[in-house]
Amino acid sequence: MDTDTDTDMDTGAERDGGFAGFVGVLGGVGPLATILYMERVVRLTDAARDQDHVDMMVLQHATVPDRTAFVLGRSPDDPGPVLAADARRLAGAGAGFLVLPCNTAHAFAGAIAAATRVPLLSAVDVTVSAVLARDTWTGRFSGPRPEAVGLLATEGTVASGVYADAFGARGIKTLVPDVAGQAAVTSLVYDGVKAGRGGDLTALDGVIADLRRRGAAAVVLGCTELSVAAEATPPHLLPGVVLVDSLDELARATVLRAGRRLRSDE
């Protein structure tokens, strides 16, 4: 019998030092973004010792089929069953909830939900909530609630509509780059970060400027590879741009969902 298809029953997590209820990370999509997500969780946690941090089990499954390629019909390899099997593995090990530090993979959230009763903390939902949060627009940033936001993401995320649907349900329009702009985003994600060549968001300064001219009050980094690029971007290079980073928001939500506190300086 293939144990990967078992339901989310206890497999000994309780007897392994009380590790039940940890955060199950569906990682490897992509690998570097998963590592950055884990680092952000650690740095965002109000902790004075090891034991104050969030318990996590990370499945760094880099060979999950390409999400964008499948969504766009360029590949027959469906990531859904693979992600579902990984969710069952983490659930069976005792995960209290799951996270998926890949926006495009949220197009397969239904397959994950059908595979296990353990809930998925949605990066899309927490990012949309961050845009809507009162302190975003009346505290850190001034101005009225946004009527439109720009979205920088993979072609797969854009085509799946996960952000457009979520923002649209709240009366906010989602603006995406034109063809040339999307090509620049794709290049930074695939030819830069995923290929190990790095890069920063200054490669997209023209794309961001265009989104702002079209009415985007904020720009969502809706790809965790772009979060990696943002890490390498000096803040002064994009003055006045309100960036909402999906990886940051997922990390913050993870800390809180796990019952820990955020650092007071965050």
C-alpha cells in the first residue's frame, strides 16, 4: 500500500517530542523562495530563545512539475496530484496547518483541500488582506483605500485569476503588465532567480512605473521569486513605490497562526 495516499491520521508526531501541530511547508516551488520564507518567519518572530520560534517541517520538493507551464497548457504534467500527495505527507506527520510559498501553486489549492482536512493558509488571501488593512493606508502609507493594485506575477498566476478574483470580490481592480512588461517579469523570475543568476527589482522599474501611471496605488509582488529579487533591491532605488510582498505577508501570517508574536519592530 502506498502510504503517501493515506489520510491525515497520526503517524507518531505526538510521541516524537510533542512536535504535533507544526507548520507544514509545501516547499521547493521554488527552492530559494522557500528558504527565504523560512528565514522571514524566524526573523519576524518575537523570540528570545530557540523554543520561542515556530515549529516547521519543510518538504523541499523541487521536482514538482512547473505550475505555469501546466496552467498555460504548455505541459501535460499536472502539479496538482503531486502537491496533494505532499500535503497528505505533511498532514500525516502531524501538521497543524499548511503553507505554500508559491503564488502560482495556489491555482491548485482545490486539489490540496481535497487531499486533507488540514487547512492551507493562503498566501493570496493574506496578501489581499494586507492591502485592505487599515494600517496600510492610514498608518504606514497615506491616502484612501486603493481602487486598483498592480500585480507582478508569473504568467500562470495571472492566467489563473487567483489574485484578480480575490481583489475583485473586494471591489479592487487588478492591473497587470503589458506583453513586454510581463516578458520582463518572466525573465527576472525564470532567467534570473530560478536559474540562480539573481537580479533585483530595478529590472522592472519601467513596468512598475507603467502600473502606477495606470492607477495602481500599490504593487503586489505576487511571485515569491520576486520576493527574492526584492531582497537584493536597495530601498532607495524604488522611491515612493508601495510594495506589498506576498512572501512577507505569508511569513507574518504564519507566525500569528502558529500562536507566536511578531517582533515589535515589524
